[in-house]
Amino acid sequence: MTPPKKNKDDLKRSLKSYAKYSSLGFQMGALIFMGAYGGKWLDAQQRFEKPWFTLVGTLGGMGLGLYLFLRGIKSDQDD
């Protein structure tokens, strides 16, 4: 028994979904990194004892990344 062949449209759709979700993951990681790095830089400039800007930047990057990730998934479901 031979496995059913996928047509080209199914393959293109699969690759497009893979690329979209991969880019959403990279985008989320980049936002977290930029928030943490920017917060660390601000903490060094202000010379605080505790890393408040690093904490706020990291959490802000996580929140924005999660928002954009969920919005991207929702827009894919709407199509």
C-alpha cells in the first residue's frame, strides 16, 4: 500500500505556516532580549542598587511578545 501523495498546495500551506510560526517565535525572543538589554543599559546609566529597569524591560518585552504572538495566531485562525 502506498501513502497518499500531498499536492503542492498542501505543501505550500504547510511551509507558509511553519515560516509564520517560526518568525513569531524569533520576534518574541528578540523583544524579550531588547527589553532586557535596554533595561540593563538603563540600570547602568542610573546606577540603581536593584535592576528595576532590567525587570521592567524584560517583563515589557515578554508582554509585548506574547501579545503579538497571540494576535498572529488569532489572525491565522480567522483566515
